[in-house]
Amino acid sequence: MNDLEIPDPATIWANLLVKLQTVGFELALNVLAGLAIFLIGRALVGLIDKGIRRVMRARAVDPILESFIATFVYWALLAFVIIAAISKVGIQTASLIAVLGAAGLAVGLALQGSLANFAAGVLIVIFRPYRVGDWVEAAGVSGSVVQVQLLTTVLKSADNKQIVVPNGQIMNSIITNYSAHPTRRIDMLVGVSYDDDIETVRSTIRELVEADERILAEPACQIVVAELGESSVDINVRPWVDTDNYWPVKFDLTEKIKTRFDEVGISIPFPQRDIHIVAGEAKDVEARST
């Protein structure tokens, strides 16, 4: 019976080093290949994203739809690139996808609000209650629509503040779009004294309205007595203007009415109370306030 041959330790270490070098070299090549796939793939995804945006802009696609679709496609393609890079490194993607699926379910349950915001974003893109550039009021805030993202809508306030509102809150609230129609009506309430002649007041206001070219001839401006107030006769002035001219016309017309009233002697009364003294006691017999 032959004695067992004991391998030389030096030989064992040499063979082990050779195997480690081989495995390490292959792993390094796979890591470099995976990194190259990721970098090249990300660059290609960026080019595809720009191409999609360019095509949609050329076809005059709504900016909201453009931003939403381009963002969704970008992240979907980038996910495929990441999976391909991981697979090249040698990690089994089938088990990874299963793990990610289970993790995604858990994360989805934990992030129900975010999923609701995503669903609301899809509804905004489909039904389009507003477009980029529209002035809207929703979820307790107002501003000009800058961008509709996957989970949020970005607004810009009148004083140039950025407001980020979750899409879910917007879809669950009343949405007022001030830019939806090309024209708007200005509602103004002007109080005059009971001593002033109503026809003189009406003709004075009408002259100012007709002199402003920004005020539309049709529909005609309404100038009517709205209410006999406690200290004034309240006149409703309702001119129609292009939506973009709403605030400039409102501010200018308010100032012109005050100036013209001063010129022709029409008074805008202050709140007042008539006090009568009876038997040494002050009794408020008539209260008037604007």
C-alpha cells in the first residue's frame, strides 16, 4: 500500500494565488463591463429623453404631458440599464427582481400617499384641468403653473415664491383656473352718497369705461345699483377684459373712478353714525357703515 502524497504547501499557495488572480481578474472585468454598461446606458437614456422632448415640442404637445411622459420614460429606461449592469457583474437578476418586487410591495404599502400622488399626476395629465403658465388656485394656494411632475405640481406665486403641491391634494380639492378662458369679468363695487344723482354717477363711470380700449365692447359693461347700503348707494361696475388685462384694468379703473369723482363732485361716503342726545343719554338711533 502506497503512502498518501502530501501536497507541498508552496504548491498549494501558488495554485490558490493563481485561482484568486483568475477570479479577481474576471470579477474586475465584469465590474468594469457593468460600469461601462451603466455609464453608456445612462448617456443613451439622456439622449433618448432629449429626443422625446424635442419630438413632442415639435408636435406642439402640451408641456405638462411632455414633462410627465419624458420623466416616466427616463426612469423606466434607467431601471433597465441598472438591471443590465448588475447582471453583467454576475449578480442573478431573477432573484434580485423577486427581492425588489417584495421590497417594492412593502415600500408601496408604506408609501401609499406617494402612490396616490402618482395616480393623481396621471389624472392631471389625462384630464388637464390646467396647463403650464395658467394661474390656478388649488389646495389652499394659488400661483402660476411651472411644471407637473410625477408626484407634485410646481407653482410660482405672484411674489416669485416656488410652491410645491402634492398632486393628490390638488385632485382632492376644488381647482379654480383663472386662465382657462380668454376673457374675464371684473367685479367692482363703488359706493356713492345718497345725495349724488345716480344717472350722473352712471354716466361718469361709463365715460371712463368707454375711454379704455382694453375694456371689451361685448359683452357690455354693467353699471347697476346693487344695494342701498347703510351709509352709501352701492354701484356694481362689471367690465369684461382679456384675461391678461384683468389686474391692470382693475387697478387703473379704480384709480380713475376716484379721480373723476373728485373732479365732478361725486362723494364716496365714510362710515357714519348719527347720535341723538335724549334725556342726557346717548342713544344710537341710526347706524350707517360701508
